[in-house]
Amino acid sequence: MAAASGHGALPVRDRLRVAVLSTGDEILEPGEPVAPGQIHDANRPMLLALADRWGHAGLDLGRVPDDRDELRARFDRAADEAHVIVTSGGASAGDEDHVSALLKEAGAMQDWRIALKPGRPLALGLWKGVPVFGLPGNPVAAFVCALIFARPAFARLAGAEWTAPQGFDVPAAFEKRKKPGRREYLRARIRDGRAEVFPSEGSGRVSGLSWAEGLVELPDGALTVTQGDPVRYLPFSSFGL
């Protein structure tokens, strides 16, 4: 509690501490020379920047190789120092997907695959009572899952209300046919009053994030979008960016 001058007591909260770490032997720090089979870590800087933009305190826990014991130790440290843990990579079901394996081992795995593109798999669980968001390793999928799932959850953990992003129905400047069964988010921007989308839907294309100014949300069912059809556009500003 903190006193407000002349008006009694004002309840306040500590900033939410968000521990962020990346997993994988192939991950290198930005700027390091890359050999075949290696990639720079785009996710950790991005997730730390998002936490800061949303008013939380980011805790950089670095990179963890594909070593379950080392990841367990890093989780233990994060649980001691942070209110929530965010990882990228290792959330699927392969032999080297240690995030999901550790959460299952702890008996606290809540979700694994979600009907979202880009986005699955997503590991949600608890480590020593601390919420864990195991995001996908592909940068676009990690970014979308952070906006759709982590942002409102962080807000609730920090004491705010759960809020949905404001969207706008605008004409499409693209054509697309989607199958039923999952919701899709396309990198998009508005030009001449219409929503155009990034030409590649690959979730490893980081350039699409700098190109975009928002997301087009396509509903769960089957859908055919033609030029001029109304689509739901969510500007990044609606996500606090």
C-alpha cells in the first residue's frame, strides 16, 4: 500500500516480473556468425521488448541449449525471481522439446496444441506455482501467441482487467481460401482503406512483422475471401504497441 496525499490510502502493485528465455542448440545471439543449421535469436529481444511496452519488468534469462537439466535449473531460477515465465521453442512433442516435457513431468501441463495459425504448439503450465507460457520457436508464431494469449493474461496477473483488442471491419485487398478448424492471423496493413496481407504466410519470415501494422483475424470456420469482402483488422495499437 502507498499513501495518497490528502486522500487516504491507494492500493498499488509491483510491476509484473516476466522472465524470458529462448531454447535450442541452434540459437545464437544477434550478430554472431551463423553456421549451417543455426539461426539468430529473434524471439528473446522481441518478447522482452513486448513486456516492457506493456509496462512489465522483463528479466532476461538468456539462451538454454537442448539440455533438460539445464532448462530445469533455469526454470527454478525464473520461478524464484519472476511472476511469470515465457519461453520460445521446445514446446512441441519431439525428443528435444524439453519445455513441454518438463511441464508434463511436473504434472502442470495445461495445453499443448491449439487451433491457431500461426501458433501451435503452445505449452501452458505451472512451474513451482509460477505460470509458464511456452511459445512456439518460429518468430511470427511466437509474436502472435504473445499478443493473443500472453498479453491479456499478463494484464490479469498484474491486476488489470482482461481486455479484447479492438478490431475494425475493412474491405480486403487480397484473396484467400481457408479450411475449417482453426483461427488464422495474417500479417496485414491498411492501404487506401483496404487490408493487404504479407505475401508469405511462413512463420519464420521476420520481415513480415516489420512490414505489417496489424493482423487480419479469420474466424474458425471455412472461409473464402475475395477482393472487397469485409475482414476483421486488428491494428497493433489495439495490442498496446
